[in-house]
Amino acid sequence: MIAKTTKPPYYAVIFTSERTKNNNGYSKTAIRMEELAKKEAGFLGMEAARSELGITVSYWNSLEAIQHWKENVAHSEAREKGRSDWYKAFKVRICKVEKEYGFEK
């Protein structure tokens, strides 16, 4: 589902990852992280897709909201588990969205 964001400007955090074969607890943690992010002040929405390469984009109203989410204890624990078990590699990119447009039937 395409996230319903506010009028720009806002911020996008693009998390791109390559997974290991270890799935132990990954799906449950991913669901939990989405639930927690939705409760964070400044969270605007999320989109995700996974095949060989996973991409999750979360949208935030400020850089401060992004930093607060990064410092969330449960998110920090999940990030460490990702480094040790679930990911071969990942990259985080933070972008300011200045313009958007789209199409919907």
C-alpha cells in the first residue's frame, strides 16, 4: 500500500538490505518495529518491498523525529540483531522530500 503522507516538505528514511538465510525471529520483529514506529511522534507512513533486495521507506515530519526513532530502545535492539543475524548488508539514506506527485484510479 502506498503511504498517505502530508504535504511536503517531510523526510524519507530509505532502508535497503540484503538478508542472510537466518529468519529466526525476523518476521515477528519486523511487524513489531512497524507497530512501534506508527506510535512515534512525527511518523507519517511506511512502504516496504522484499525479494532478493529489501527496501523499506518510512516517512517522518522532521529530522528530530527520525533521531528519536533511531534512539528507541526496542529499535536499537532490533538493529543490533539485524547486524549480528539477519543482514549481510544494509544502508540507510535520509532524504528531504520537497515535491511529490502521483496517480490513483
